[in-house]
Amino acid sequence: MKECIIKAEKLTKTYKLPAEKILAVREIDLDIYDGDFIAIMGPSGSGKTTLLDSIGCLTTISEGKLFILGKDVSRAKESTLVTIRRRFISFVFQDFLLIPSLTALENVLLPLHFARLPQEQRKAVEVLKRVGLGHRVNHLPSQLSGGEKQRVSIARALVISPKLLLADEPTGNLDTKNSQEIFDIFKQLNEQDGLTIVVATHNSKLGSLAKRMIIIQDGRIIPREKSIL
Amino acid sequence: MKALSVAYKNLKRKKIRTVLTIVGVGVAVAVLVSLFGFDAGYQRSLNNDIDKLGYHILVTAKGCPYEAATLMLKGGGGLRYMEDDVYKRILNDSRIDKIAPQLVASVYNQEGQGGRGAFALYMGIEKTYLYLKPWSEFKSGGWFSGPDSDEAIMGYEAAEVEQRLVGDQIFVPGINKVLTVKGIFQRTGTQDDGIIFIPLSTAQNIFELPGKLTGIGIKLKNIQDMAQFEEDLYNVPGIQVISLAQVRGTILNLVGSARAMANSIALIAIFIAIISVTNTILMSVFERTREIGVMKALGASAADIFKIIWMETILICIFGGIFGVAVAMFGSSAVEYIIRQTLPYAPTGKLVLIKPALLALSFLATVVMGLIAGTYPALRASLMKPVEAIRSGE
């Protein structure tokens, strides 16, 4: 039986603004198993990013329960969430968000530094080669194309050998060709390495690659047949 | 990849801003080093000057103590005179080890300093003057041939400036007197180097001050007798007694206000440097809010972020410290020149004394300054919530 990496029970996240409260995601039940490739789809503002942030321990949840590898982290302290982010969960963002002053290699080494893991340059170069950037290791982000930046961002996420990769609109800023390359990398990582991937995307082609698709609308998961997509 | 490397590379991103901040810190450090260097150098030079006077007490005609202190150290002219009866009266006091009467006069020489005009300082002395200063040596020539001979012994610099040798004749302007150079002293590093010495009787004659003195230098056999000796002399009318301790205090009082002002400037410079560093780093933190959020998403703890930002501040302060120390070391001559122009009395010798301990201390102070300046920006960055930081620019 496959290990349940993430289990969300009635997960709710509320943002408090000065004038109102915004229910970004509400009462979401979700199980993510080892080796899953899940696409979270939905219109803008539907709660995809908030759901990713919540299960990625980037923010605390307001109500409900969240279990990571069987451990209840619903009310966990920031230090516990930091440990989870260091060792188990990695992120890929739409805007790549590389550190501009660091080379591709240094960007990839950074999570190892934060995780207090040995900063093996060989390993970092390997993951860069894996995403097809073996020849760009010493380039700064400003010297890379959008597609290359996103591949560095994926290498940066892979270097700690995470249990779960969360990608928020990873092809949102890329052209069709580069998007296709990112799709291929994700597919390979899931199929060959068994990496668990959850992608929030508008891109139906990327969504169709996933083993499971979740539609989210107004902060709730809805059956596919009811979706407007 | 180390936190230090991340911090350093980030500073390189905004080179001009970083360099300007480093220069700001450097200026503050340079001011600090120069100020403390001046404090140490001035006191050392003053003590040195006073020790080289060779006497414990100076007796002068009643008048301004500041003026008297100047006379003691600079041999200044235009002063009050006392009768040499005073000298005769105290000459045989058993507590006195050595005693030397002096008559100082300054003469304006239109030809001096290459035609720009300058005051030449003449001092009438007796051989006892040399007993007070056993380190005085003749470079050439020797002592006067008689107590009222028309001869002069020139200080080292006076002879250099006038380009005189033993046997040459010097003309005393204004009083139309010609003196023969009988000797030239070796350099002493004191005000004596610039004085032209003549026999006391000759001085009293040519300056038309018979029986007059400007001062009497006294060295006691036992320094413990000083207080009682001074007290005894207070009863002698028309004179004042100035001890070395008083002179030291008087001079330090004179420069006290200058030191207080310099202290305030140093404090202001340091305060401005701290604010400037805090501002620079805070600006940099705000600009990198998303990056900080990403680093947190990648597993950085609040302490990791704090460390990176703090290191940026400390790096700025270390570079600023190195720059400031270099400026202070290489600029000490300029500082010394300015001090000499502004202070009422500047002793001979190096006025700005920069020792390794002072450099180390200033450097340490700079690092502490960095720690203080970086605390708020580092705290601000470390407390950012990852989601809010990442989404801040969207």
C-alpha cells in the first residue's frame, strides 16, 4: 500500500483583511499518496495557490487538520514547518524566483545550506544536468532564458531529494516550447523517479498529463463534471 | 554556499549604494581613530615637552597663567618682566637643585622667512640653563666666551633657517646689534631648536631691560617639597609660581573645548553612519522581500535570514572599518596640520598617535556598530512570513 504523504481534513484557510475575512479554501479533504501526480486546476482566485501554500507548510491553516507523513501539523510551530520545508517539500514558482546574485549552481546549492546537508557540488551539478543545464551551471539568472530559469528552479527543488514537489503555475511565464520541456521533466520525474508532484495550473495540457486532476472553485474541490473548465 | 557568500554577493548587486555606505562608515571610523589618536598623541607630546623643560617650577611676573604657560613651553615674547632680585632672593634656597634665570625677547625681522617677515626669539641665559637640560649638546662650537659677550648660540632649526655656521655674524634687527655665532645646539625636538640664545647680561643690555627677567626655571632636589616651596613663594610680591602640573592642566584646559567639540563630531558621525547603514540594509531588505520569502520556502529559518542580513551589515562595517583606518593612517599628517593651525598651543612631536591597539579597538567598535545597525533590518527580514513575502510583488 502506498504511503499517504499529505492528508487534509476539512482544511480551511482564512485571510483576515482590515475590512473583511476571505475564505480562500474551505473544508478541503484531500489525500496525496507517494508517487501521485496531481493537477489542481481552477480559475484565477479559486484557491489553488492557497491550497498549495497550506499543504506545503508555507502558511498555517485556519481550521481543519493537516497531516504530513502521518504527523499532525495543523497547529505546528514555525520551527516544525521549517524542518518539513527543509527536508520533505520543495517548491517551483511561476516567476522562477531565483536569487539574482547567485549562479545557477549556487541557487541549487542554497536549499542544501538551509537544510544543513552536505553541500555536494557534484550532486548539484547532476540535478542541473538532469534538467538539461549542465552547460549553464556558472551562469547568473540574468544570463538565462525563462525556460532555463524554470529548469534551474526545478533543479533547486530536486536537490534535497524531496518527498513532494509543489509547483505553482510552473509554465505560466513560458512559451509553448519551454512549457512542453517542463511538462516532460515533470513526467519523467514522476514516472522514472516516482516523485510525488502536485501542480497548480491553468494549462490543460499539463493538467492532462497528471494521474489525477482536482478541480477547485471558490475554495472548494468540486466534481469534474460540475466544473466550468 | 555559505551565508557569508550569499551576503557578500548581495552587496555586490548594488555596487554604488554599497560603496557609498562603506565610505560613510569609513569616514566615521577615520574621525574616531583620528580623535583618539589625537588624544593620545597630544598628551604624549605635551608630557614630552614638559619633561624636556628640565624644571619643575617656573617663576614669572604676575599675569595671565595661560600666557605664562605659553612662555614656559614656547618661550613666547611680549611678556611681563620681574626684577632679578627675586632670583637673588631664592637662589640659595636649600631645596633647589638647579635654577636658571631667563629673559625672553622677540624681535621682528622683516627679512625673515624669505622676505615675508618673522619673529626671531632671543633668550638670555646663564650656564645654569644647560644644567637644567643635560641632554643639550653642541652640534658645533661651544659656550659663550664671557657672561656679557656679544655672542649667540643658535638652536638647531634657527641655524638651519638662517643658514649660519659657527663664526658667522648675525644682525639683530631693530636694535642694530651684531652678534657672533659661538655655538649651534644639536636638535632637541623642543622649542629650544628655534631660539637664539645669548648671555643673560647681554640680553638685558641690548634689549634695554637691565635687572629684568621673564622667568626663572627651578628644579627641586626633592619633588615632594614642591607644594611647600610653591606656598613659600606665594608670599613674594609681583610674581607667580607655575608648576608643571599646572601647566599640563592649563594646556589641557585650553584644548579641552576643542576635544569636546571633536568628541561631539565623532559621536554624530558614528550616529549618522549607523543610521545610514540601517537605511541601506533596510532598503535592500524591502527590495528583496520576495527573495527572502523564497529562501524561507527553501527551508531557511528566521535565524538563517537574520544571519544573512546581519552579515551584510557587518561586511559593510568591516570594509568601512578598513577604509576608515587606512584614511586615518594616511591622513594623519593632514589632521595634524589642521590641529596645529587651530589649537592655541600645539606641542612638538607627533600630535596624532595611531597605535595598533587603537586600530584594533576602532575596528572592534566598527563591528559592534554593524551589529547594532543590522539588528532592526535583520529582525524585520527574519520575521517575514513566507507566503506574504513571496506574494508581495504580485
